[in-house]
Amino acid sequence: MREITIATVQMKPILADQEENLIKMSDFIAKIATQQHVDLIVFPELATSGYELGVRVTEVAERVPGPTVNLLSQRASEFGVYIAFGMVTKEKVESILFNSAVLVGPEGDLVGIYNKVHLRGEQRMAFREGFKLPVFDTEMGKIGMMIGWDLAFPEVARSLALDGAELLCVLANWDANVMDEWRTYIRARAYENTIYIAAANRAGEDVTLTFGGESMIVGPRGQVYASLADEIDPETGQPAEGYCVARVDLDDVRRYREELQTLQARQPMVYRSIVRRY
């Protein structure tokens, strides 16, 4: 058995206020890690900055490693935990910005970074599209990361699964108006790929958007191990901040894949149209 404990955090970032958001993230990490042993904590997309940044996107962008990554790496080392979180990153060329997911490890090391591939709406004006779907080999197992709208594209989760991922971290800012899609996509991706999914969606509002929460941890047969679907802020009637925790066995991924043969029964030569432009 390869049992690990995962926590997904549902928080309300303050738009463009990195300092306050990092304080809130640090508080979540300390609270979660001191209440029980946990191996991985997953935060939402753009957790350090908020979503609708407009022209302020350049103000919050940082290189990796940089101050934000260094701080959260210290927290990871302090509590002996992996942390996945979303932030705006930049290349050496200042104008190249990415919507990124960063994974840091329990030794305070930078495990890896993923740049969002599928950009939607105004994000296309702010960010450069990513072009790789990396799988990170950790002491826990093999981890892939997805951001927001990536979830709507089955090719992303399937590619990560075929490259060995056993757990997908989904970091999202999913709109409250389309939460049925959120719930359906997460369970579908888990079923399709016989894989664990740790999905962290933010709560609260930015300028024009309201976010739907319902962060959850789902197993390779679509079973919901933990969820924040019923956590509502009594003052606003909107999804509340919080976190959910589940202990899972990554060996179940191999067991179900061998039992069901879904990946093994694929016929790639028949699927050529998948890689054609529409």
C-alpha cells in the first residue's frame, strides 16, 4: 500500500494583494499540518493574486524561483509537506507571462512548474500558452497538474495518465454559474483514466466573477473521498473558505487499471483526428 493524505484548500484571494494572500496560505498550511499528518496540500489557480487582474498582472508576476516560491518552499520544509499552488510567473523576458502551477517539496525544493495550456477569454491577452504537460516523480508517486479550463479537455488528463501520473492536482478558478460542468468533468476524468484527482477551486468574488468552490478529492472509480460542496458562508450564501482532507492509496490506480484494462485497450491508430486542428 502507498497511502498518502491529501488536503485541498478553498480560499478567497484578495485581488492583487500578494502579501495578504501569502499570509492566508501560510495560515492554512499551519492549521492543516498541525491537525494531522498530511503529505500534499493543493491551493487554487492564481491563489497568490486573484483572477481578474487586468493591467496589474505585470505587477504580481514573479520569476521561479522568486520571493513567493521561496516563502512557500520554507513552509513546505517547515511542515514536511508537498504544496501545489497557482501564481503568475514570468520569464527573463519581462513581457512573457504564464498562468502557472508550482509544486514545492518537503525538503524545501522546487519540484516543478506547469504553465496553463488552455487559456480562455481575457487570459489570452495576459498570458502565453504553455506547451508541455509534465509529470513529476515524487516520493509519494507521480503527479500531474492541470489549471482551470484544462479540465474541459480530456486530452490533458489522458496525456498525463499515459505518461505515468497517478494523481492529478487540479487548481481552478471555476465560475459559480457552471458548477455542474465542474462536478461532471472531475469525476469523468477520474473514471476515464482510473486516477486520483485533488481539485481545489476558489471561493469568493473578483471584479465581475463569482467562484463556485466545491473543492474535492476523487478516486479512480469516481468515488468522492472528501468535498466542500456543502460548506456555505452563512453571511453571503456563497461557498465558504475551508479545506477537505482524505487518505488514499495510490496502489489502487494500478490495481484498477489492470482490472479494467481501459488504457490497455486503447486503439491509438484509430484516433488520428484527435490531433487535427478543428
